[in-house]
Amino acid sequence: MEPDKVFIDIRTSPLTLSQVMVEVSRLQTEYPDYEIFMDGDAYAIVGRRRTG
């Protein structure tokens, strides 16, 4: 299994919440084979390759 891909590190990102939401939508379109979500432990927007 490949590790999660970090797209946005929330701790260091200058983006506002609305900008992060726009980026999440863009990432979902750009990476349709990934599940894009907020990882609370990593405090980041990450992608995990879909299986099945």
C-alpha cells in the first residue's frame, strides 16, 4: 500500500478556509483516483489512492 500523499499542510499554509475548500475541489477533479480528505492527525489535506 502506498503512503498517503500530502497536498496541503494546514499548519504552514497561508490559505483561508474557503481557499482550502476550492483547492480540495480542484484536487478531487485533478486526482479522480484519489480520495481527498482532511487528516486530523497529520493536520493536512491528503490523498489516498482508491482501491477496488
